[in-house]
Amino acid sequence: MTKTPSSLIELFATFRTEEDCRHALFRHRWPDGFACPRCGGDHTYPIANRSTYECSTCGHQTSVTAGTIFHKARTPLLKWFAAIHLLHYDHSAVRSRARAATWRPSQTAWTIAQDRKRRGGRRRVR
């Protein structure tokens, strides 16, 4: 597991592209290598131009964002990562809407804050 960036500068140095974010999600979601959510198979191949993987055993297609707060989001992962970083590391009393006003989209920060409230501050375990 890689070191978590402690500042926004480190975050943007670590995650320069959407592909960097997707690779980090892949390593976080499947630290011991890919495991098909349907059959548990460990062999996969990427589907070109779709950011999707297909299980070689059963043919099930999945992505690194499937079943997460990023699923079907149109907001780039880099903005999600920045929003999560700010919500996690910014311990000031500034509300998420005020924090998000300094960068767009505010919907991202609001969505993350609502998800955290709905889960009662508990981390989602995958």
C-alpha cells in the first residue's frame, strides 16, 4: 500500500491523471490482485477504452468504481480525491459547502459529506 498524501500538493503530485487515480483504486480495492465479484476468479483483462475489466472465467465485467461512491459519477476522480482529502485532513470547522466554494464542483463535497452522515461516520468496508 502506498503512503497517503498529507497535503494537496502531495496529492496532486501523486495523482496527476485519471489513470493514476484508477490504478490507486484498483490497488486499494484488490490489494492481493483482482478477484471477480461474481465468481471469485483471479484472471482478468482490461476492455479497451472503457476502464472496465472482464473476468476470464465467467465473463463478468466490472470497474474499479463499481459499487463505490464514485460509481456513475461524472466528476473526475482527481476532484473526488481532492474533496476526500480536504474532508479528511481539514479539521477546521468550515462546512463542506464553504470548503467546496473555493473549488468546483461543490456537489462533490456535498455528496461525500452526505454519504458520511448517512453512514454515521463509519468507513465503508469492501
